[in-house]
Amino acid sequence: MLDGIRLDRAVSFVTGLSRAAAAQLIDDGQVLVDGVAQTRRSAVLRSGSRLVVDDAGIEPAALEPEPGVEFAVVFTDEDIVVVDKPWDLVVHPGSGRRNGTLAGGILARFPDVGGLVAAGYGEADRPGIVHRLDRGTSGLLVVARTPRAFRSLGEQMADHTAERRYAALVHGHVAEDRGLVDAPVGRSSRQPTLMTVSSAGRDARTAYEVLARYDDPLPATLVVATLETGRTHQVRVHMAAIGHPVVGDTRYGKGQTSNRPGALAPGRFFLHAFELAFDHPADGSRVTFRAPLPGDLAALLPDVPELA
């Protein structure tokens, strides 16, 4: 993934810092390549090299409001905002990208979230953000507007009491009607931008239930995947690990692109966070939100069963 890339660009990509901040880390000797500090920004990485970055103490730049970012608000009150994120929208700055993020759009529409960082809650470039969705994934995401909401939601995400359910179309016919993938997930040592099932990873569990199986034009299965933990790319990694990668996911799908060639836009995969439940930070009452399957995904199915 990083073979042939300049060191400053690679550090920016991996950490999400600007090129200038990445260059400063290199100048300060905080970037190791194969165990040795590399201070030449233009050094080129080669396949098999091990990159270690010490970015402690580097503060991300403050986020700017972006009124042009479009997203649907499902619910809001004084404590929280629940949004239905479109698939081609990055949640917060990272991998060298600063503009056009959901976080910037949230700050423009709900300026009060900016006060969280000043109060010591969260990071400057992602105010109110307590969890995320991949760019290629659509669906529900909750944002904190107050300190009590940030604390409560953060704790619920950490101890896995918040419930997140996804609709996923995967390649092939999943044999069992329901199951549990219990396999640790960690960052790949060969490709640091990818996650993988690894004994060195963190505990990860994904329960799944089959909703429908299809044969036309290729064998595929629609499942509801429920996160029992919340690791990066968890559903995508786990479904691929059992031989059923998510339709459209070329990163973990080993070349398989879509159930119907050309039906999904490049970078889009059939993964939608359709249900989100948590205890409301104000009074502890359990609240549940749902978002219907987007049109581009529904159009891929011969029939659309009810998401249960």
C-alpha cells in the first residue's frame, strides 16, 4: 500500500496529520523506518519496511465549519444529534484530508459542539464525534452536543452497551441462518491501512443473521450484522474472514467488486448502519433510531426484506 511513497506523504496518510505536521515529526526524529530514525522527508518507502510514528504531543488543527456538507438529521435535542450519513462522506479529517467532512458539516449546523473541545472533551478536529463509519458505509451515527453526552456516549461505545446493527450484502450463500464471528482484529503489519484477523489484535465479535439468499446474477446473502465490539472495519474484516466479503468491498474482497457489475459506485460497498440504540445521556432512557436502506443499495436486490 505504501510502497514507493515519500516518507512525509506516508506519515500524513497513516496518522491523518497535515503534510507540514508529518514533516515536523520527521525532522524531530520521531519517525522510525525499520527501527532507525529517518530524518529525510523525501525518503521513499519500500515494500516490507516497518514504519513507526511517535505523534504524541502533536495537536490537530481546529476544525472549520463547512455549511456546504450535506447530511440528513434524524433526531436532535440539546444533548445529541443523530444523523443518517451518506456513503461518500468522511466522518472527520484524516489521511491528509481536511475538508468536506461530516464533522465540519456538524460544526456549521450545530456550532455548540465546538465548545466541547474548549471544555476539554474530544479532539479539535472532531468535536462531538464519539464513533465513526467508513466513507463507503452509510447510516446512523450519533454526535454529542454537551459534556454529559460526550461522557455518556463515549462510555457506552467503550463498554459496548450501545447497539449498532448493519445490513450487509455478502458474496456467496452463508450456510448457517445465524452465527457469531469471534476473532481478534488488529492492524495489518504488511499494509498498515488495512485491518486483519490476528492473534495480536483486540477482541472482536460480530453476530449475524441471514435475511435472504439470492442467486441472480451471482450468489449473495443479505445479513444483519450486530457489533458486540466496535473495531475498525470489523464487519468487513469478519465477513471476509469467513469467506463472505461484503459486496463492493474491493479492499477485503480479494478482487470481488459487486453483486451486479457497475451497480455500485466505486468506493461504495453494501454496508448500511440501519439501527442505533443507546441510553439517552439526559435521563438514561433507552432510545432506538432506524434508517431505511438507501436507494442505491435497495436497487441491487431482487426483493428487499424488512430489516428486523
